[in-house]
Amino acid sequence: MGSFIIRRSFTGILIIFVAIFLNFMLIQLAPGDPISILSGQDSPSPEMEEALREKYGLNDSVGVQFLTYLRTLAGGDLGESILSGRPVSEMIAERIGPTLMLTLTTAIFALLIGTILGIYCARRPGSKLDNLLSGLSYLFDSMPSFWLGMMFILLFASWLGIFPTSGMIDLRANHSGIAYYIDILHHMFLPATTLTLLSIPYFFRITRSSVIQVMSEDFVTTLRATGMKESRIFNKYVLKNSILPTITVFGITIAYMITGVAIIEIVFSWPGMGSFMLNAISRRDYPLLMGIYLVLSISVAVTMIVVDVLYAFIDPRIRYSK
Amino acid sequence: MEIKNNNQNIFKKYTNKINEIKQLKVGAILLILLLIVSIFAPVFATHDPYSLGDEMVAAPSSTHYLGTDGLGRDVFSMIIYGTRTSLMIGIVAALISGVIGTLLGGIAGFFGGKIDRLLTEVNNIFLMMPTFFLILIVVALFGSSLINVMLIIGLTSWVGNARLMRAQAMSLRERTFIMGAYSIGEKKWKILLKHIIPNGIFPIIANTTMIISGAILTEASLSFLGLGDPNVVSWGQIIYNGREYMTSAWWISTFAGIVVVLTVLSFYLIGDGLNRVLSPKLHDQN
């Protein structure tokens, strides 16, 4: 178990390192010199240029520069935003809460709904509902997330007027106490539904095929031959074995989901990282953009390690292999 | 005469197979329609997609089938021309990813040992990276030309192909005909290129078809963030431009989105259908 955690952590650290390295290389390789990228101006003032040169050691060789870059990052310094002049780390810290809230809510809902539907359909393969849901899962897979979000805004917010179009709270209402949280839930409903609908297919498909596969294993046939009830076979033996892949996929799905969350945040003006990413892109605020990328890479790596370790706890085969 | 007959049989076998698998049939029909539209775009388009008309934000009518956008451009004609952009981006990006994935996976699985471990580790890293953000930064830094977009999507989406090819190469290298190739003195590289890859390529083709879908969606997302190539018409950009007019002119974004869904769906269906042809046993139970 210990060596397994160490091995996974090593991969995680490697991923973070690669993300940092890619960030560094991109600044080096991009058209224009690093100073203009880091300062956001074609001709920054001599003082600013000097300060940036000093900070990132731009007069040294590339190797030394990379070490300097690592050292600044290790101190939690992601550089300063071109837009606001404030430290990027501070700006991200302010915005990460709403993003996490949206991501986790949708991840949990999608996992639950997708798994339950997957199990249900796997026990009735070829039924009408199974065909319908399989078809729907293709359809949702093919949708651009932002487009679905826009359609929901059009339908539920501007035509039916049931849900607000954007934001996380009603700024004019000035709610407090329970009303405040209800207001957040009210605002979160559309973005969360969009994301959940788009993420359900992953879990649905993996659960469905996993259950079907386990059901066709020899031991299930043997149990059937002993005359055991179908429901007992399923609850006691099939479910446990077939639920495992879902957990693995959960980790990977989080990585894809974060992309989806960022774009959906933009559509619904949800005050998380995604929506100021759009600003960062349109004003070419590279330090901010790269800071977001690094923070996301680190979060994904950490989530995956946690999920993998969890998986190893549940499934002894993983922990004892190799 | 004999040969011709034989060919007809093979052709018939394939068409039967396509008809048998619903996904493949629907997907293929959709794809053929899309190809026709993109090749004969000037015939189908009623207006010049780039020309700014006088009627701005006009509702769908007999002159403008799907209305006009905020600059008075005909949405129908823009969607028709956008087919070319999306198909090109999807196919080129998927081809890049297919070639890289096949080669890296083939090398890893066939040679094994240290190379395999290294490539598998690289693979794992790519699998866990939020690649969309990498794509986004690269496009923001290096410019959003069509070529940049296709290249970067291709360069970041080969992981699945590499995994598939690796597994194929590992199982193929133990087969007798590969041993036979060794015994007649074939070089390792030649065996990889002449025997391993051609014999194991089929699942990669199926997967690459799905990557076309992913690439089209990625391009749409980039355009939605304002990082599309401003010199061409693309569906993502139509949706992006329509966002401002969402409440007053729903038609701009809605129709472009529907076309994206249909196109992406057709490639998914083909990919899935090909997978079914490949492993009928697995899917018969489903």
C-alpha cells in the first residue's frame, strides 16, 4: 500500500513539474520576448523591465532561468496580473471557492445519476429505456457545453423566467441567512444542470458496460446454477465488482469536467476562475492565464492521486499488484 | 470476370455490414451529407457568408432561411461554409493525433523495456493534464490561425491512440507470423511498420474517428472564447457572435449549435459502429 501511494504521488509530482516546464517553455518560445509577455506591453518602462529581469533572472542562461522560475513558484508567487497589477495567487484564491462548489456539486450528481441509470439499464439491456438513454448519452456527448448552457438560458431564463440568467447571488436583494443560500442554489441550478447533463454519459456508459461484463462472468453463471435469486446475485456479488471502474473514471472525468466548468462559468457569468479566464484571454493577461493553468493542473493531479489511493483501498488487486 | 465478381462480393459484404449496424449507417449518411455540403458550399449558400448585409438581426424568412446575424451576414450561408472549417479542423487534427499515437504506441508496445516505460509515463502525464487549458494558452500566445489550432489539438489528443496501439503491438508481437518475419531476417523497424501497425490499426481508426468529434468540439470552444481564426467562418464563432443577441435573436446561435451537434454525432456514431464491427462479441451482449 505504502509503495503504491509513493508511486502514484511520484506521477502526480511529475505532472505538476511538466505543467510548470510547459509554462516556462511557452514563455520562452512564444513570439516576442518574455518581458513583453510578462509585462503585457510591447515597450514596458525601463524600471518595469529591470524589475522583471531581476525577478526571473532573464540575463542568465535558460537553465538557470528555469530554476529561478521554479524558486519563485515554490514561494507561491505566480507573478502579477497585467490587468489589475495584483498577485495572481491572490486573485485565484478569491475565485476558487465558487468554482469548487460548482465542480463538486455537478461531479457528485453526475456520478450518482449516471451510475444508477447505468446499473438500471445494464439489468435490462435492449429495453426501450436502455435504448433511449444510450441514444441520449450520445446526444449529450455531441453538444458543445456552452451551447447547451445558452439554450437553457434562452428557455428557462429569458422565455420562462424561472431562473436567473447569470451570477451567483442577486446583488440587489441583499439576502441574509437561509434566503442567501437559497438564492445561491437558485442561481446555481442552471449551470449545475447543464454540467451534470453533460457529465452523466461518462458514468452511465462505464457503469453499464462494467455491469454487463461482470454479469457474463462464469461465477455469475455458477451462482445462477445454484438457484440463487437474481436480485441476491446482483446485490451481493455483481454490484461490488462492477462499481470499481466508475471510481477510476471519476478521477479522469474531474479533469475533463474542469474544462467544462470553466466554459459554463463564462456562459452563466458564474464568479469563479473560468469567468475571469475569459478576461485574461481577451486582454492577453498571460501571467494570470498561466497561473490558472498551473493551479488547475495541480488540482487535477491531487484529485487523481486521492482517487487512486481510494481505489487501492477498495480494490486489493491494485494495491498488491507489482 | 472472376475477379470482378469477387470484388462485388466484398463490396456487398461491407454494405451489408454497414446496414446491419445502425450507428454506422446513420453516421455514414450524415457524414456523406456533410461532405456534399462542404464540397458544394457555393451551390448551397444563398449569400456570400462574408458580405455584410443591410438587414441586421433579421428573423428567419424566405430570403434569409436562418435569419441574419448582428452584422447582417446570412446565418444559413455562414453555416454552410462553416462545414468546411469544422471538417478540416477535425480531420487534420485527428490525422495528426492518429499518426503520433500509432507510432508512439507501436514503438512502446513492440520494443518494450525502457522505451515502453518512458512512453507509458509520458502517456499518463498527458492523460491527466487539463489539455484544453494548454491548448488555450498556446493559441493565445502563438495566434489563432487555423493551422495553429489544428496542430495543437492534434499534438495533445494522441494519448488514447497510443494506448490502443501499444496494447495491439504487445499482443501482435507474440504471434507466429511476426516470429516468421524475424526468421527470414526482417529488421525490427520494418516489422513494426510493415506488419505490426497495419495489422493492429483498426481500433485506432475507430478511435481517431471519435477524435474528429473531440477536435470539432474543441475548436468550437476555442471560438467561443474568442480564440477562433478570424479569417474563416466557423460554427463556434457563429455561436460566439450570437451570444450577445441571445435574447433578441435566438436563431443565430441555436442553428449553428444544432449543426455542431449533428456533425459531432455523426463521427461518434461512425466510431462506435466501427468498434462494433471490430468486436461483435463484446457488443452483441449489450
